[in-house]
Amino acid sequence: GGPPAALYLLPAIGEKTAYLATIQAYFTLCNITNLGLRIAKGALMEGYTVDILIGWIAVLIGTLCGLWAFKRVNQNALKRLVYAFIGLNGLWVVMQELFLA
């Protein structure tokens, strides 16, 4: 998943632009694989077309906003942000298990 990949790649790849390129390539390959498996299993139906297009538009907007922010964040701030999001993600998973299960 995403958090373990980010946790591994951030210290393994020193420079922030190389980190961004690597993590983007990782997620692109994961999403292409996921899409291929869904198509092969028949889980992707015509009724989902509008939802998928809306999702792609949201991803494009998020990517553009992320690139705008990425250009304004230095290397150390990026590390702190990534680790903070990973920590919040872990906390969210634990809270769901404790209170929503």
C-alpha cells in the first residue's frame, strides 16, 4: 500500500523531485494493475463510467494542487509532512479498529 511505500521510499531516495517521480510511478503502476484486474474480473461495468470520469477529474485537480504545494515545500518540510500523514493514517486505522469494528 501507499504508506509503507512512502515510508520506505522517502529515506531511500534523498532528493524530493526523485522521490515524487518514484512515488508517482509506483502509484501509476499499482492503479494500472488494479484497473486491469477489475476489467479481467468483470468488476468494471458501464454504469461506473461517469463515476470514473469524475474520479479522474478529481485526481487531476488534486495532482495540480499537489504540484503547486510541492514546489513551495523544502526537503525537510516535505519529510515532516510525509511522516505526519503516515502517522495520521496509522492512527486512523487504529481508531477504526477500536471504535468502528
